[in-house]
Amino acid sequence: MKTPSQTFLERLGLKDPVTEVNAAQNPGNDRRDFLKKVGAGGLMLGGFMFSPIEDTIAQATSKVNKASSPSDLKITDMRFAVVMNGHARCPIIRIDTNQGISGLGEVRDGASWRYAMFLKSRIMGMNPCSVEQIFKRIKQFGFHGRQGGGVCGVEMALWDLAGKAYNVPAYQLLGGRYRDKVRLYADTPEGENEADFANKVNVRMVEQGFTFMKMDFGIELLKGTPGTTVNSNYWDIGRQWTNEPMTYGGTEHPFTQVQITDKGLDLMTQRIAFVREKIGYEIPLASDHYGHFDHNNAIRLGRAVEKYRLAWLEDLIPWKFTDQWRQITEAIETPTLTGEDIYLKEEFIKLIDARAVDLVHPDLATSGGLLETKKIGDYAEERGVAMAMHFAGTPISFMANVHCAAATQNFVALEHHSVDVDYWTSLVKTKKPMIEKGYANVPDSPGLGIELNDDVVKKHLDPEMPGYFASSAEWDKDRSWDRLWS
């Protein structure tokens, strides 16, 4: 008959040392070999035989995460705080559980916290470790651009929770990592003059250690210069970031009928030549933010800059014009890239299957979160397309990107848009530095591997939304029948 101690040890998956003695096949083993044989999980025979049962249990379960029983986890609350990341508002969410562990996520920069809180009533009571099940339940409430931010913020927080529950990093739950450092790319800094620019670029490359850069060179530079653009007497080409109806910024590229003249192209390429001269050709130089003009002018621009060997031309036209993207890609040598505003993998698949772009560029806070973005990267890899990743937010979304990038083979580089925000790294606590010499360290800590630095975060809350994870009971009740089928 088994003793209570033997039965308990079997339930823990451990072997009783006395039983091991009786079952030894080689009675000639000396005492040292015997002790090695009967050790279980670092616990030696003496610990079992001569220690109180309470001490034995404590040591035998020392590696178990006592903070969580994953199969019994339930979501009990979700709250938010809106952080200023430089000039951008970035809503952070926190999902709480019945076992005292919480997960952090982030709604995409510039989006509304309401996109996430709207989902609270739809996930309450569910097990946060059932990430894909919850994602399928809520993904109908996301869309392209910032409207995908709520679903993605929740998905990030679920992986943070699941990793903490199982005591493993988020990347491990995605299948493991390909790399322990993630290459970053940063904007070329602005300078007051040539000498100032050269000094700041030197800081980027030497002191900060970035090995991949990106620059903007758009037709905004041409505003007020006669003979550089056609139809600029109607559109204010200096207002690309407006969004009001019937403004230049609010009108999609094919519909402005703005054209760039040879003089305009010369001025734009002069800027590229200047930057290339300062950083050299060894460093990849990507580009973005050209202005709103059609695919014909995009081809003219692409051909004009070919000799500068840019890493890519980003978002020349809206992502949804697949056929026009293919025409651009086939007409120029410089790689093309888009995708930061695409929600879910289906639209990426269309671009990839049409050979419309050379690289895809999801923003994890829009594309569907960690798992969906990995699926996008994996699909692209199978068809010979690389993946860079767009990012502009707080360290929470950043670390979600780092875990996804670590787990995706065809990854090229991750954007770091907050290099010059002096308090950015201090918003969170990590066991090792997040960034060293232009690379992000992939953490080994559970979940996303970060904790909020409450005191610092509270200093940088949105003045219009000063609450810090206040009660959100008004979002608890589901008031809608959301099923999409009968």
C-alpha cells in the first residue's frame, strides 16, 4: 500500500526516493551515484527523507508559478489610462483577473481609448489564456487604421497575462524566438543647419548605435517654390496631416491630380543626396511621407531616386489600391512597402499574392496584435516577401512588437519613433535595458517582460484625461446582440 507521502509526490509528477532505492537496477552503485539518481528537480534524498513534509512540498514546487492556475483564470476588470508619448496620445489598458495577475496592452497612438473599453463587456469572465478564442470574438469590432487599436490592445494584454500565468515570455507562446536582439530603425533627426544635422546624425549612428535609418522627403518641401508642382494653386500641399473633408490632407492620392515637375524632383532628390552623403551607403536608408499624388507620379519619383539605393519607398499611395501598387513595383528598382494601416491578414494576403509590394509593413497595434502579425509575416515569408514593422507608441506596444519580431523569421527591422522622447524608457521597468546600441533586447521575463513605472506614467498623463486606471464599471454591461449569423 502507498503511503500518503508517496501518493502526493506522484500527483506532483515526482518519484518517491525510497521507491527509487528499491527499484535500482545496479546495486553496485556507490552512494554518490545513488544520490544523483534519486534527485528530483534539484531535491536530494536527504531533503525528502529528513525534512518536514511542508518543506519538502515547498522545495518540490519551487519552480511552479503560484500566482496563477491558468485553467481557472477569469477576466474580472479592464481599465485604462491615457499617456502622452511626446505629442501623441497613447491609451494604455490593464486587464485584471480573479487571481491577482494583470496584463498590459496599448491602443494605437492617436486612437481613442473607447475602441478598447467598448470590448470590456464582451470579454468579462473569459479565460485570458484563451487568446485566439477571445480574439475571434472581438475582431469584428476592429477596422483599418486606428480603429483596429482596441482589438489589438486587448490582444497584447492577453498575451501579457498568458505569459505571466505560464511563467514564460510571450514569444515562447508564439513558437519560440529566432533572435535575441531586434534590429531597430530610427528617423534621421532635424537640424537647424548642415553642421547641426551632421552632428545629430553622428549621435544617432555612433552614440545611439542605430544601423538603419529612415527619412521623410515630401512635396511639403516644395510649397511656395514656383514651377515645382502642378495643381498646387488649388491644394495646400503643405497640409498633408489635415483630415477635414475636401482638404489636401483628407483627399486620397489619386484624386488630387497633383504632379511633380522636373524641377520639383531635382529639389527632392537633392535632399536625399544630402542625407546619403552624411550617413554613407553602408547604412540602409528607408523613406516615407512624399505627399498625395497618383501612382504615375510615384513611378516618376521612384525612378528619380534609384541611384540612392533606398531601402524602400513607403506608402506612396493608399494600401488598398493593389493594382496600382503592382504597377509601381514593376516599374521601379527601389523596393516598395506598405501596410501600417491594414487590419488583419486578409488584405496583406491580397498584396502579397498580387506581388504588389516588396515588403509588408504591419503596425502590430492595427494589424491584429502579436499572433495575427506573426501569421502575416509567416505568409509573406512563404512567398518570398520580407516584413518590416511600423511602430509609434509607448514601451508597452514596443515590447509587444519585440516579442513578435523575435518569433518571426522574415523580420527585417522595427521602427522606433520615440528616440528623442527623453522620459520614454522610464515609463516602464525591465530587468535589462530595453534598447542597446540600436537593438532591442528580447526579454526572458514572463509575458511582455515589463511593469509600469507608476510615478513616471502619472507625470505624463493626458491633461484632458488625468485618471489613472479608474473604475470603468459603466463598460461592464453588454447592451448589444453582436452575432453575425443566424
